Amino acid sequence: MLGEMGSSLKALTLRTAQGFGVIAITAALALAIPRWAHPEMYPDEQGWGGLAHAMGRAFFHFDFGVACGWVGCPRVRDMWLQGYAADVWMLFGTVAIGVGVGFALGLWCAGRADSRRARFVERAAVVLYCTPAYVVGLGVLLLFHPTFGTLPLPYFFDAAPIRASPLSSPWDWFRSLLVPWLVAAAPLAAMCLRLVVALLREQQGTDHVRTAIAKGVPHKRVIRHHAGPFARAATASLVGVSAPVVVINLILVERVFSVPGFFLHTWKATGRSDGYLDGFRGGTKPSIDLEMLVAISIWASLFVVVLSFAMEFALLRLDPRVRTAQGV
């Protein structure tokens, strides 16, 4: 047992170091590109020494500069502190809903392979998988927004972003995130559903499944208890490799629904406007905010790394073959 604990601790330490390495490389690239492309903007941070100073300032002092694309040039750190919680809740909710609903519906469809309802759900999953998240979000707004929607659905849409905590104001927190959660989770759920259905149909020809059917076990129970566990590890692998897509969808969905997270600032940071200029410095034409883009890039890379390694640990727990291959 002590040997297994030592191997697990060693694997955890190694993967943590790998995660920090990936984040450090991403931060170095994000900080180096603007300094080498526009050296006149960073006269005190030139060359490799300037890059090292910028890295130290970012990681040891959490100082990413100021966002002068916004009125008053607020510090990027302050803007991150205001929005990071919404980003974290968006990630957790999206993954939980996407994986949970996708896996459950995959089991349901595999147990009713010849039914019209199962075929309808599978085709709907194809549509959700192929449709960009921002298109689905726009359609939801046009259908259900209480102001201009065809079928108004109050309480779940607001013109201004809602900043609420699950402890201080749980209802406002839940209603501000439910629809963005569902839209961001839709393509992930569709991917998981299609994978689970394909794997379970493939498992129906294996010996242990055929034996269970021969013993008279109901088909739906065979799918859930005998074939289902084989799809869990593959689902974890799929979510892990899809981490960049999940994060990109979070950025798009936060923009569409004005979720008050840090990713919401991506649109303005890239030099876009909403048709009005009063939110930008001095009412002038908006420009690219490099400091904000650097911070958003590092924050997004952290999300990708965390989600990827979380799914890798889930895979180690679900699949004994992976543990054996890696000596854990």
C-alpha cells in the first residue's frame, strides 16, 4: 500500500510540474510577442532580461499592468478579481452538465437503439455538436428573452450582468448562470452522447454482455451495468482532449449572455466595440489592449491545463489499464 501511495504521489507531483510548465511557456509566449513586435511600448522590458522581469512581475506580484482600453486605466488584476469567480463557476457547471447529461443520454439512447425517440435525440445531438455555441446562444435569446423574445422566459435573462454569490444571493447566482451553462454544455454533451452510444453498441457483441443477456438480464440493465462502465474512461479522455474547445465556448457564451466573468473582456480587448464608445478611454476609437489580452491568454491556459489534468486523473481512477501502464 505504501508503494502505491508513493507511486500516486510521484505521478501527482510530475503532472503538477508539467501543468506549471505548460502555463509558464504560454505566459512567456504571451508576454514576449507584444514586447518583440512593439518594443517602443515596453522601453524598460527589452530582450530576454525584460521578458524575465515581466514573467516575475506577473507570477510573483500578480501584476499584469493596466488596461487602458477602459476608462481610468484600471489594473488588470482588479478586473480579474471581479470576474474570476464567474469564470470558475462557468467551467464547473459546463463540464458537470455536459458530461453528466451527455453520458446519461448516451446510456438512454443505447438502451433504446431502435426507438424513434432515441434516433431523434441522436440527431439533435449532431445539430448541437455542429452549431457554434454563439449561434445557439443567439437563438436562445431570440426565442426566450423577456424583452424581444418570441416566447418570453422571465427571470433568466437580464439586460445588465448580474454579480451574485451562491452564498449571499443563491437564486440570482443560479438564474444568471443556468442558461449560459446549458448553452456552453450543449456541444460537450453532444460529443459525449455520440461517443457513449458508439462504444456501447460496440460492447454489445462482447462475451460478458452476451452472457448477461443469455442469463435473462433486461437489456437496459445490461447497458447500464455491464456495458456502461467501459464508456466512462473514454468519456474522460474525450473531455480532456476537448479542453481547449470547452474554454473557447466559455469565452463565446460569456460574451453572448454578458456573464460577468474575466473572459467577458475579450471582446473589448481585441479592439471591438458594441456600437458605442463611452466605455472606452476618452470616447476615442477603441484599440487593442495588449495587457488585457496577455492576462486572458494566461487565464485561459490555466483553465485548459486544470481541466485536462482533472480528466487525466479521472482516467487513472476509471481505467486500471492506464494505472498499470503508468506504474500508478
